[in-house]
Amino acid sequence: MKEVIRLAVILMVICAISAGVLAYTNDVTSQIIEERIQKEKIELLQRLFPIAEKLEDLEADGRTATVGYDDQGNLVGILAEGKTSGYGGEIRFNLAIDGEGKLVSLTIISHSETAGLGSKIEDESYRQQFVGKTVDDDFDVDNISGATVTSVAMENGVQAEMEAILLAFGGDIIQGPAEIDITTIPDGVYTGEGKGLMPGIKVEVTVEGGKITNIEVLAGEDTPEYFNQAKAQIPKRIVEQQELEVDAASGATFSSKGIMEAVRNALQGAAGAPVERELDISAIPDGVYTGEGKGLKPGIKVEVTVEGGKITNIEVLAGEDTPEYFNQAKAQVPKRIIEEQSVQVDAASGATFSSKGIMDAVKNALQQ
């Protein structure tokens, strides 16, 4: 027994020493990697902005950047790290932005995307598509075949991080969103849209007595796991804090930001049009009416027949959404509207955008 105990103690000591050595090695290695990354950033900035006479490391809003100035003290370039969540985990990249707010270089620092698919974000031909863009441009570049999640993450991530970097270090190159005084907004229900990992997050915001009293998230095509997490937390935080910028749901940054953006857009300008509640279909004269709505893409067109104060037929004339989902919505939503005599019905499962687009098109037709 004594021998067994002695061997066990020796084994424990060996394990402890090994763990300590591994931890030390990892710490040293991490420092070396970070030093290499910093050195590469400086070299890249000097190469991209040769007129920079002064380089300065700055920190703001929890970010760091190396900023270059010419001999007159004018900002000529910013180099800062950004990150986004891809299919395989975190993607880190460097963004170089010139003094006019244009992206001049995108380089990948590290990622865990699928080899041969998502890893193609490293290809110059892919990265070059972002060069020359400003935050106001469309970042919808050619996707990598077979790596949709990685592609969308890069498009949204580069745009979002570029905006954050410019707001933190770009002086007056771009302006942040205008402050909204919630207490001055008239009572009403307002709708707005925002962009998370995917476009089309829609919300309905209720304002009563100068306060936001309710936020309903109507639609969103982000990854359900993260979107549902943001949907459960962000509206509650906004209502509790009466602030439009709140902490994002852990691990669901894009969806959280999209909901916040949708709420802000709903309240922007202190008015937006209050939501028009249910149409009185019984008051609409007999006739055939046409209208348009926007699903995942714009251009959904419908023809609605009204007879005797009821909708008797809905024909979907056109739509450019993904056929698999659009056809599903096309088969179910018109039927539900006619059965329920309401322009707001349950969306077809898995086809939320196309369903909402058809409903909006029917409503648009009848509002005329």
C-alpha cells in the first residue's frame, strides 16, 4: 500500500510540473504571436500609407489601432483589428482604412474555417472585393461556394467593424447615429428594420407616456440558436433601461445589434408612421387590387380580389426569394389570409421573410 501511495504522489508531482511547463510555454508562445501580429501591422501600415510621417497607437472604446498622420498632422490611415464569428469560430482580420474612410486592405490574421471552403477568405481574389468600400456601400460580395455562413459573417463583420473603427479613431470621417430622446416620441406603435447576420430583422415598438413599453421582434433569419437568444434578452434590456444601446446577448452579437438597429430605425425622427392596425376588409369596394411587398428580396407582387366585403382570391404574381421558401409561402399564406380574412396570419414554417412579404403585398394592395 505504501508503494502504491508513493507512486501516486510521484505521478501527481509529474502531472503538476507538466501542466506548469505547458502553461508557461503557452503564455510565452501567445506573447510571441501577438508581438509578430503587432510588427506585421506596423509594416503593413507603412507600406499602405507611405506618406505617413507619424504613427501613433491609440485606444478607444475597448479597441486599439495604429493611426498614421502626414507632416501636417492630417490623418492618412488607420490600421486596426476586427473580428467576426464564422462557421468554425472567431475570424480575426486587419482593416486598413484611408483618411477618406475607404477600405484599402483586408488581411486575415487567424480563423478556424473549413479547409478548402471557408478558408478561401484568405484568397486575395476574395479579399480584394472589399477594397474601396466605405461603410455606406453594399458589402454583399460574391459568396464562397459551399461556405455561406463564412461569407455572410465576413460581409457583415467587415462592415460592422469598419464602422466601429472609424467611429473610434476616424475623427469626423463618419458620424454616429443621432441621439433619440424617447420622452419626446408621441404615443404609438412603430416598426423598423435592422440587419443582424442576415438582413430583415423587423420589430414593432410601442411607446406610451414617453417610454418604450413593449418591443416585439416580428422577423429575422439569423441562426436560430443566436437569434432566439438575442430576441429573448435585448427587447427586455431596452425596456428596462430605456436605452437603445444595451449589452449584447452573450455569443449573439450580430443578432443583438440587428435588433437594436431595428428599434432605433423604428423611433428615428421621433415619428415614423404608427402601425396601422387591422384593415377593415368589409369596407373595401368590390374589385381586383394589386400590391407589392418585400420578402428576403423586394418585388413580391400580388393580385387580390374582393367581393362582398371579403377577400375571395389572392394570386401571387412574382417574387425573387429563394424558390424553396417562396413556393412554400406562396402555397400557404394566401390560403390562410382568405380563411381568416386577415392580412396578418401565421408565416409558413421556415419561410418567414417570404410569408411576411406576401402579407405586406396584400396589405399594400388593399390600402389603395
